[in-house]
Amino acid sequence: MTRPQSQPEQPAADALTARIDAHLELEAASLLELSHRIHAHPEVRFEEVQASAWLADALEARGFAVERGSGGLPTAFRASLDGRGDGPTVALLCEYDALPGLGHACGHNVIATMGAGAAFALAPLMSELPGRLLVIGTPAEEGGGGKALLLDAGVFDGVDAALMIHPEHVDQSNMPTLASFKWDVAFHGKPAHAAMAPHLGVNALDAVRLAFAGLDALRQQVRPDVRMHAIVTDGGAAANIIPERAAMLAVARSADAGYLFDDLAPRLRNVFEGAALMTGARLEIGDSSPAYLEMAVNVPLEETFERHARRRGRTVTPYDLQSRSGSTDMGNVSQVLPGLHAMLAIDDVALPHTAEFAVAARSARGDATVLDGASVLAGIAADLLTDADLLTRVHQAFHEATGRATP
Ligand SMILES: [Zn+2]
Ligand SMILES: [Zn+2]
């Protein structure tokens, strides 16, 4: 279908992006200093006290009204700046948690400062633009489901679109991720002397071993997009004591949330129940974090990203929906309101969650990507605030992808 070309009343888009980039250049030094500071002080999920405070303070200094501890999460925040009248609400998302033992090996310092940088660049322009700009600080992407908790708490209510960019080794307009859940699985047995009276014990570690065997058998009978992985988190106290308690952390993922939660989850539970039954141990399963949903596709948002990425000289390569991998709580956001989770390269080779990627996250190329990402996010946000036709198409695409009412 053909659509009439949108006619934004003011200011012309090209002039706007030129001013965004001019403001960004003035902010570049302090923005990169902030990126390096967050990188140098890695804080893991829900403990991002310094990073969230530094970001919130910086936004407050630029005129944003800042609410700290949003949604009951002490290291979340929501900063807002009103435009010159009624209009849409666009949210820039900042992640800032690090990985245990690996520092900023997922480059969330880059995510945080791309979002903050976009806000810095747009702040002086908001008096001319309609609507409202939000910056939402979202803790604990690495295994805590911070965005799922913030969604439940209503922190995203009223948001028309939420935008973020993740550093990667390619430039892409989406990161097609898998839905996932993570279970803490504990087996409770009965201790006994392993040499004098093993027959009096119930071996909880045997249940863990059998659960791994069951998981590996299940692996062959699931759809090819499924990923299942687990670690032992408690293997007993001493070799000469029949383990009273043993535990594991198990993750399962699929491209299809319905398949994951309705088909695979009960079968995986059977594996753990079977292991408990075989050994006589008692089973306890708890969710280690909120489940993560798969990233939705939103073509109009992604095309807008591509246009702005090219404006910054980036080469955007197509992504393949058939090779979904990884998981993010941004998927949850994208299933509730229009969401962008694009990627910009900070290295050609290194992948997230490696020591090499942590180095790339504060390299010269990482810094250049912070500035590109901030400019791109600000450009997209400005388009959404000023181009009603674009926002309508973004909402329509969201509805088509998720079946949900538009925000
Ligand atoms: Zn990560
Ligand atoms: Zn990440």
C-alpha cells in the first residue's frame, strides 16, 4: 500500500539532526568520560549503585526531572523532559550492569552512554519539539530481568516507543533473540557417612547427575532452535558425606515462547521430577529471574535506525530471523510496546561475554560507537516525536507482530 509522505511541521529533519550532532559534539568529552568511568567500576545486576547515580545526576544537570528507585528497584531511574506541547512519549533505555568476574564484557557502559548521549543531545531541543522524552535506567539485564520487573511495576506505562542499541561485532537493526527461562533447581536428600553407612543416605548429588543425563536425552527430542544449558551450583559438602543438598541452575531457550513455556517447560520439569523420584530426593524448583521473551520485529523502527546509522557512515547488514540467539529482557519490552534493540559494532571479531569484548567496550572504536549510537538514537527519537505518520506505522507494525493493542 502507498502512504502519503509525512510532512513534519517543524523543524526540518535534516536541520534537526545537524543540531543534534552539534550538541553531541559539545557533550562528547563528558559522555566518553562517563562511559570510561562506568567501565572502570563494573557493578553486577541490582548492585549498579554508582552507574545509576552517575547517569541520573548527569541527566538532572541537563534539565531532566529524575525519579530514582523507579518501580521499587533501587538502581533503576526514570528521567523525563517535556517538550513544547502534547505529543508522543519516547523512551531511551540505559543498561549498565556488568558481568560477574568479567567486568563490562557485554559493553553495557556503551549502552548506557549511547542512551544518555542521545538525551544530552536532545535536551536543548526539547523546547521546540512536541511530546516527552524519557530516559529509563534499567538494571540487571544480565540475568535479573530488570525490564520485566519495571514493566510489571508500570514504569513503561504511557511510552509509545522504547529505544536502545547494544554494542556488537556487526551493525544490525535488530538483535533477534530467544525467549528463555532460568530455574534454580535444588534436590534435598539425607546425609550419611559415605563409607560407614551410605545405605542410610539419600544422595542429592545423584539426582543432579541424573538430571543432567535426562536433560541431554531431552536435547535430541526438541526443536532445533532450543538451547538448554546448566551448571552445578551445589555439589555437596565433602566426598565422605552423602550429599544432603545439591543444586543446579538450568536455562532453556526457544525462538517460540509458546513452545518454550507450554511444551518444553513441562518436559524439563519431568526430567527433574524423574531424577528426584529415582533417588528419593525432594525437588525444589524456583524461577531464578523473570522469563525473557523473544525480540519482536518492527520494520518501520528498524528502517529508521538504518537511515540514521547510514547518516553516521555505518554499514548496516541484514539480520537473519532464523538464527535467533541469546536473550534479553528488551524482548519483554518489545512484546508490550514498540521497541528497538539494534546493534552497532565496537569490534569486528570479539563477541559479548569475552575479555576481548570488555577491552573493545572502552577502546577508541568503542568510543566512536558511543557517539554514533547517541546520534542515531537521538535522530530516531526526534523522528518519532515529530513525524506522526512514522509513529502510526510503528504502532501498526507492533500490533501486527504481537497481536496486542497499540499503546
Ligand atoms: Zn550480556
Ligand atoms: Zn548485553
